[in-house]
Amino acid sequence: MSDVLDDLRRHPDLEAPNLYAVDATDRLVLDEAAPALADAADGTVVVIGDRYGALTLGAIARHGVTGLRTHQDRLTGELALRENAERLGLGGFTSHALTPDLVAGARLVLLQLPRSLDALDEIAALVAEHADPAVVVVAGGRVKHMTTAMNDVLARHLAVVEARLARQKSRVLVASSPRPAVERPARRWPERDEHPDLGITVCAHGGAFAGAGVDIGTRALLAHLDALEVGEGTAVDLGCGTGVLAVALARLRPGLAVTATDESAAAVASARATVEANGVGDRVHVTRAVGTDGIPDASVDLVLLNPPFHVGATVHPGVARALFADAARVLRPGGELWAVWNSHLRYRPTLEQVVGPTRQLGRDPKFTVTASTRR
């Protein structure tokens, strides 16, 4: 009999021979949770961190789970899940934000462990506070990315944490028994940090890159914004993260209408909080989208870009090229893409080819800042 996991695709995410829609962790989590899935009542199963639908569709196809709720941080993951489900004729799930309604009354949570301990802390806190007291969390990851600190984070919120035997370089942690409210840490998400040197307050949920700090790539690009000639029109902060660049741009050029866009749900929630905390909600619109989806062609005067150029833990040239092409599509002729990137990646020839003439604004051994003019 064909296994649904064998038929999953990554699309619309990048697809390549060395990039997979399913890995050994997906299979291990489903196997460890199989007895609980077989007995699960309608509406009691939650999946968090499913990458392309393996956990969600595996639970549905293999065990007939119904009323499943799922949360995926990356929008490409959500879209891949929907496409896989439609192609395979599967349903019975709904997508949710990382909010109480996701886990309310849940008795079984399947979790792909996030790399970030802060992201794990936010998830564990939500489960402990809002899931059924009998909830069991089956959390899996690749052994090389797991640390005992993950056990400690889970144990802050759930009293029982057990590590199961590894298989095919993956391992599962099983956590249960939510701690009483008086034993759990105080709520901390989103975090909020003042940066007097920049005059910006940054808000961040657990899964947001750099947290409530300001990463050095963003600082490198911020150092050159005073040289911007554009003073009015429209701008996009592409891959906005916590929204620092969007806020700085809105303050520096009040005549610009800024769209901040990111595919990460944690980033978008963080950016919205950052925008409100800095009083620029009237000039910055934050939206969750893949790249520049939803923005008309040749409609933008300026794009700022400081995203990670990675697929998982791997730098992949297709990511950068796709982002540059997204920027080029929405820029008006004469509009500019201001980008910061790791100097060793040498993206200038790609920028010249995809966007247009590119000048260097700054460079050090770590980062290069460039401005590319749309032909």
C-alpha cells in the first residue's frame, strides 16, 4: 500500500534533488505517536512546525484523525500542506496562528522541534496554559540539532520530559503533565527591548530571528539609510523580520508608505508589535506573504532587503536569486533595491543580472551593502 509520505512535495518552496519534503524525524514522530493517534478523539490533535505536511497528512491518512489543528511558521509550509492535501484528496485539518485557540483542549501535540529555544519556550508555554491537562507532546528533531537545553525548556512548562531512543539520526522527546500556573515562568512573549542608540523599541515573539535585539546585518544597512534620495512614494521591507528597517525607514522618510512583508508568522506578529510600539502604524503595513506576492509589478520606489539566504541550515543560491527577482518585479524603472549580504557570498554579479546596475555602499569582512537600480 502506498504511504502518503512518499507522495509529498515541497512546492511552492524550492525544490531540488538534495531538498526533501519528508525526513526521518517526520516518520519517527508519527511512529512514536501512533498508539495515541489511533485512539484520538475528534478535535484533540494539534500539529506544530510541520514543514510540508508530513505530520498533518500522515496523521490523517494513516490513522483517520479528524478535526486536526495545525500551525506552521513559514507560509511556504502552509501552502505546500494545502497543495499536497488537495492533490492527494485529503482534508480534516485547519490552519491557525500560534494563539490559544490552536491548542485549546488538545490532548496530543505533534511537534517538529524548532532550532530556537525561545521558539520552543513560547510553544511549550502555550501548550501548558491552554491544552487539556492530560496533553502529551511528542516532539522530534535531528540529533545533531538537539541539545539537553531543549529538555530543560520543556520541563519549565511540563513536569515530565522523556527522551526516547534515537533512530536514523533523529530523536523524540515526550513531554506531559503541564505544571500548575504558580510553577510556570511568567509570560514573556512578545518580548520588548529598547535600543536607545537607534531610538527604536523592538518587539519579538520566540520564533523571530535575532529576538528583540538588532542583528549586525540590519545595523550595517541602517548605517547607510541617511544617504537615501527617495523621500516619498512606496517602499517594501522584504523579509522584514521584527520590522526594524521598516520602522527606521518610516521615521527617516515620513513621505514613504512602507509595506513590511515576511513569510514567517512569528516575524509578522513581531513586526506588527514593533510598528505599533514605535508609533508608525499609520505609515507601515505589515503583511505575511511569500516574497512580494500581492504587490503589483513596477509599483514600488524602494526595496530594503536583509533576509537569511538559507534553506534550513544550508546557504542556497536559489534563495537569494528568488528574492532579488521578487524585488526586481515590483520595482519601477529607476527604483532601487538596497540589500545587505554576507561579503563572502559575492552577490553583486547576480544583482547586476537580475535587478540592474549595482553600486557598493559599504563593505567589511562580514557584510556588504549595495544599491541596485532597476533597469
